[in-house]
Amino acid sequence: VREVSELSLERAHQAAEKLSALPGFALCFDKPFFNEFVLKCPVPARKLRDAALAEGILVGIPLEGELENCLLLAFTEQRTEQDIDLLCSVLRKHANAR
């Protein structure tokens, strides 16, 4: 269980670093997190989710209200660095296709 937890933590933090480095994207909160975080997007989160789903990629849960341009993302030990890079690529592509 410890190894799975540590890998989940590592993957989430890798993803957070890479995703928040994309132009227009940022972490919503600067508090410590385990394997879930909220990502602010430069376009409506639902648009990104729908575009990614059309490519067969589940990106996260679009939030509502004050956080409507945000995605709730969760990562487990099963996500690879290649999965994270693919997610970055898809989000970058669809955020730029305004």
C-alpha cells in the first residue's frame, strides 16, 4: 500500500508541475495535496473535457461556479509519464484552438 501511495503522490506532482507550466494553465491552490488537484484552464473546462473525450482521453471533472474554468484531476500509480505527456499535449492543443 505504501508503494502505491508513493507512486500516486509522485505521478500527481509530476502532472501538476507539467500541466501548470502550460501557457494559461495554473494550479488553483498552493496548498499541499496528495493525488488530486484543481487546475485553472484558459478556456472553459467543459470544452477541454469534451474535446479530450472525443480523442478517447478522460481529463478530469469540470468544476462549476467560481471554478468553472477549472478541472479536478486525480492521478494514481497506473498513470505513466507518457500518459501525463499525452494529457499535456491534448490540453495544450485544445486550449489553443479557441
